Amino acid sequence: MLDREREEYSNSLAAEAGARAMEGKGSKASLTEVRKILALSLQLAPRNRQALVLSFQLTRGLLPTQKPEGYSREVLARLLITRAELLRKQAGNENVLLARAFTEIAADLDPKNEDAVYASEVQRLDHANVDWSQFTDPPK
């Protein structure tokens, strides 16, 4: 992926993470999802302003007060599943890992998107769920 693309996907994912944190009002379940989405955002662009600010605020117990602007969940899911297909074709460990993460997030974002759900379920059956600790936990 080009740096510009990584930044754009990172922005979109950070906006979704902020929206989820706000909607979930800091519940444990919502913060678990937010953590995965935000970690993926930072994996794509470690210096992404929106993702870093949100991460900092959440670690201090501050929730967003204004819904960040971004794509609708349906549109973001379609973008992610399409990009995941392209990443798989490019091969390489990082591309395959990102493709798997994009696929799982896409299905979570829009459970009515049958392509995303099917791809996620086949991926789960073939390879198990994505190990999110690769994104969420710093290397030791």
C-alpha cells in the first residue's frame, strides 16, 4: 500500500473507532472493538493524528464528544473488503495480515454485507480468527 492510502484508511478507521467509542459510552464491549479498530489504524499509519489523539484520550478515560466525520459503516466495509482482496493478491506476510484484519473488521462493521461476512467466515474456518494481539499489544 502506498503511504497516502495507508493514511486514508487509517483516518477512516480512526473515525470509526471514535464513533464506536462515543456510541458505546465507554462500555467494555465497545472499547474492545474500538481497541481493535484503533490498533489497525495505527498499524497502517503510526503517526496518524486522529488515531493518536483518540488513543491518548481513551487511555485517560475521555470519550469523544463529537462524532468524527467519516464514511458510513456500509461504505467503509465495502472499501475494506475490496482492499483486502487486492492485498491478498499482492501476497507477502504484511499484506496477508492486513487483508485478514480488513476482512474481519468489514464483516463486523456491516453484518448485512454478505460478501464481507462470507469472506470473514471462510477465513475463520480456514485460519481461525485474527490474532488481534499482533496489533494491540506492543512487542516485548
